[in-house]
Amino acid sequence: MFKSKDPSKMNKEEALKELIYLSKIIERHDKLYYQNDSPEISDSEYDRLKGRNADLEKYFPTMVLKNSPSNKVGNKPQSKFSKVSHKVPMLSLSNAFSLEEIQEFFNRTRRFLKLNKNDLLEVLAEPKIDGLSATLIYKDGNLVLGATRGDGKQGENITANIRFINDVPYKLKGNFPDEIEVRGEIYISNIDFEKMNLVRIRQGIPPFSNPRNAAAGSVRQLDPLVTKTRNLGFYAYNWGITSTPLGKTLVESRKALELFGFNLTQPSKLCSSIGDIKKYFEELFEKRSNLNFDIDGVVYKLNNLSLYNRLGETDHSPRYSISHKFPPEKGVTILNNVSFQIGRTGAVTPVAELAPVTIGGVRVKRATLHNKNEILRLGIMIGDTVLIQRAGDVIPQITGFVSSLRSKSAKVINFPKFCPSCNTLLESIDDETIIRCNNVKFCNSQKLGRLIHFVSRNAVNIEGLGEKQLKELFNLGIVKNFGDIFRLSSEGSIEIHEQISQLSGWGALSVKNMLESIKNSKNQTLDKLIYSLGIRHVGYGSARLIAKYFIESERFIEEVQKLNNKNNLDKFSENLISINGLGNKAVDSIINYFVNNISEFNDLCSYINLEELIEIKKDTPLSGKSLVFSGKFENLTRSEAKTLAENAGAFISSQVSSRTDILVVGDKPGIKLKKAKDLSIEIMDEKQFLIVFDRKL
């Protein structure tokens, strides 16, 4: 896989290599999508590949390949159906992913038509159904041919199957043309898709990954009677050849198609400004989960048909229309079971075990259910068909279930009474929704959870020692506490190193790299050390407040080591209480932790070299500002960026809100960018962010 690089920084040899790679990988995914109905990547990832190819071709126009993906529409028809040549090519639409790109479409169209700002330019907005494009030819009102789009020039003859699709009239109504070609989308409703997959799962057959693949697979059955059982639908949205015009505008022509007996894509809206478009797009985005069919965006088409010939088309898309894509975020699958995990603080978290489903390009098998109250609120049961949502970096979560598909064998989700890890009786506190295991010292799940937190990126940050590796070393008894991690890097641990290198997935080089990372992580600031301990109610912000209060690391450690004396304990408690921003629960947790874990803490401190805390500047452009970060940065990690901002006096938040001052964006910022724009929040890219610190890319 090529690492994305700015085309302006590439030479011709680099560009050619990536263009060849992109042509091959896109061709492979085209075949999986169009011919096998079994895509391996999400629509958004596919769009990213196509967009990257287009960007390179734009910058290196003399290097466009003969088999460039930009010159293709769809894919070659399968051999099991006879071929049909389209008299009018079935082109694909150009994609836009932001309101700015739609505005540019308007600007480009106005320039092409030589219109001024005051000339009305109407577009009809309608849902972009995620189905299979098809065309129907009628002569004297009778259906004579049905075909898929194929590669845009040739499709597959699916006439026998299309006769069994709902909403496809055999005979047209009203005052129809002698010959007309009606184009539209074959789809399957969400409810029927869920039912179909439920049956397939129970029969041991792999479920379809999304409604589009289900519709495509259903219409391509060699036995038309199989198609008949799939309950497919058809929405008309356009036309090809027609012996007489349907109207002067798109709105008039759609009305004619409706009178002929076709269902049209709805809801639609006539828009004359970018404001109208923005409102329609946002309203449809909100409604999409309530529609009975899957959509992946909005299509905008000029209403004035007389402009179509003037605008013309490129080799693969018309200039009078464009699609505005949604990011895929939701899915439907079966809740097979619920397991219960014990975290580092003893909290019991129910985890949904799901029939695998692809959402936003990620294969999801598990989702959080948060707590007992959330399960009661959702009303879900084991065996239900559940709705899954995943957005940005958020952990997949269940948002509801399809009540009409609940079977009689569905089981109530019962919380355990005893800890699944140590068999201790679980407890629930009245003012908390969390059920907790309070066996802090001897519950292995909690001990392992604290170790995993300890080595994480925002804590001591030991690379090569993640959850999987730590779990293996913990189960073997090699790493039982924080000090054991650092003892791995001692010269007397050669036998252990050899033992680890023999384990599956390890080798001499990976062990060497891990040990090097452990040595490097011995240098820590006090705030990172406190945060890495995983003390309940103590996040990184609280840890930094404590470190700033004590100023000298040695002073903090000395006070902790004297807590066995009541007078010292009271003094330490008073110090913590006096720290502005540190809550009572955090204070109690800190004292409780150090009183009960002083030996382990002293052992850890014998390996740590504490460095001075960087003084936070109070006279920078970011001082007192609330910052949110989104996307991937090219020149620094997200953690480094946040540290820079904090040292410049900024406050870091994870979510965009009305209180956010600046959103700092990298590559693929996601929905946070849209929300920031809606709230008129200042947006800063990586280059602008680094300029604040006199750093250049």
C-alpha cells in the first residue's frame, strides 16, 4: 500500500508506480463489487482510491494509463447473461463529499453556461439509493427488455428476472411514448434485507454485507423464481431513449414517469441555492435511518432539460448532475451473545457478540452495551436483529433492534452475580449505574487492565507491548506488575528474553525492539507517571493538575511514601483537596490507591527517571482556548499535537461543541469538521497549527 503523498512533492517515477498500483487494485475491487457482489472494502474507501487516482492524473496529465479507472464506468457484464448494448450510455455520476464541492459544481456550471449570479439555476435533489442500476425498455407500453448498467456501454439481459420485481409495470399507463427507456435503481427494503440475512445466518450461509449486494445478488439469479422470493423493488429516476419528450423540465418528466406507473425516488426537493441544498442534505441525513431503503447520499440534477445538451458529458459522467455522498456509518446484524468484561477499575462492561458486519469499511464483531441501564433502555435480547452505529473513532454501539424480527427463542440478557474473572460477589452503588468487582488486588482482569493502560500511548508509551502481548506475558506469569515490565530490560533477564522469542508472533527482533522501547520509556514526567497508574477517577487532566501543584516530583513521591503515618496522611489529603479542579472522588481514589499499593509504587519508582514538567506558557495564541483534534497528522502524532497545545496553555476536548474555540484537522477529519463549520468554529490545519510553535512542515 502506498503512503499518500502530496502529488506536488512526487516525481514522475513515483507517480507512475502509484497509478499502476491504483489501476490494479481498483480493477480488483470493481470485479468484487460488480461481478461477485462481495466487496472487501467500504464505498468510502473505494471512493478514496478513485479520488487519489484522479488527483494524480490531474497533476500528471501526460501519465494517464490506457486502463485508467477514470475511463471506466461500472464493470464488464458477467458471462452467464447475454449482453445488451445501451443506445444511450449509462454513465456514473461524479462524487462530491462536501458542501464546498457542491458549490464548485454550481460555479463551474454557471461559468460553462455563461450565467451571472442573478440567473436562476435550479436543481432537483433526491435520495441516492444504494442499489443496482437498471434500464427498462418499453414498446407500445409493453416491457420488452430489462438490463443492468454493466460497464455503461454494455449490460446484462435480466428481462426474465426483472419481471418478478415489485414496482416494475408490465404495461405502462396513461399517454406513454411509443418507445421509452426508463432507468432506475433495483433495491431491497431494509426490513426485507434483515429478514433475508436472518434466514441466511440460521441456514449457515454467509449474510450479504449490505442491501446493495443483496439486491444485485438477487437479480442475477439464473433461476428467476429465486428472484421472485427476494421481494425486490424499483425506483425510477431517469430515462434514456424516448420517442417523444416527457417534458421541458425534470420535475415535469418525473411526473410523467409517475403517471406511467413508476415509483419515484422520494423525498425530492427543487433547490435554487446552496442554502436550499444544505438544508435538504442535512434533513435527509437525519431521516436516512427512518427510510425503508438504504441510501448513500443525495443526487442533484439540473431541472431545465434544455441545458443538458449544452453541458454535455465527460467519458464517464454527465455535467448536469452530481452526487453528494454520505459517510457509511450504520449496519444491521444479529446479537449472538453478550459477554461481560472487567476493566482496570473493576467496572463490569457488557459486550455484544455480533454476527460480523462491515460498517464504514471496518468489520465489526463486537459492540459496547455500556451498562445494565443501557440494555434496559434499548430493550434488546440475545437473538435480536440489532442496529449498529459507528462514527469516526467512536466504538461501535447498538442503537436499537428490529422488533418485527424478534423470534420466540430470544433470551433475556442476565448480568452475572459474581465476577467472571475472580468469582467475587459483584456490587452496585446506589448513585452509580455501574456494577463493579471490588477485588482490586487479586482480580486478574483488573490487574491486566491496569498493565494495558500503563503501557498505552498516552501513559508511559511502550511500543511493541500492546494488549495481545501483555495478556500472553501476564498469563505466563512473566509480567505481574509494573516493575516486572522494566525488569524485562535488565541484563539478568536473558533467559526470559529467549523464552519470549520462542512464543508465536514473537522473534528476536521484536523482542529487541520491545526492550529498547522499555528502556526509552524510563524517562517520564510526574503527570504521565500518575496517569499511567490507572487510578479510578484520575484522568490525564487530573494527573497534570497534581503534578503542577507539587512542582517537584521528589516532593510528591516523598509524601506518598510517608502515608503510613496518620499525620502525613491527613496532610497529603489536605494538599490534594486544595488543588482547584480535583474532585472529592478523585482525592479518595488517590489516597486509597497509594495506601494499598505503596510497595508496587516504590518498586516502579526505582526504575523511573522523573523529568521536569514543561512549564505551560500563558502568552501564546492558544492560551485559554479550547481545542479539538480530528484526522491523521503527517508530521506528528495526535498525542504530540495535544501535548504541544497543552504546553501552549490550551485546553483539550474530545468533542466539538459550542464551547470549542479551534478545531485542528489532519487527513480525513470526519464529522467533527462538519459540526465545526455549522457552529462557525475556527478551523486550523496541521501547517497552521505548527506555525504557532514556529515549526515548519
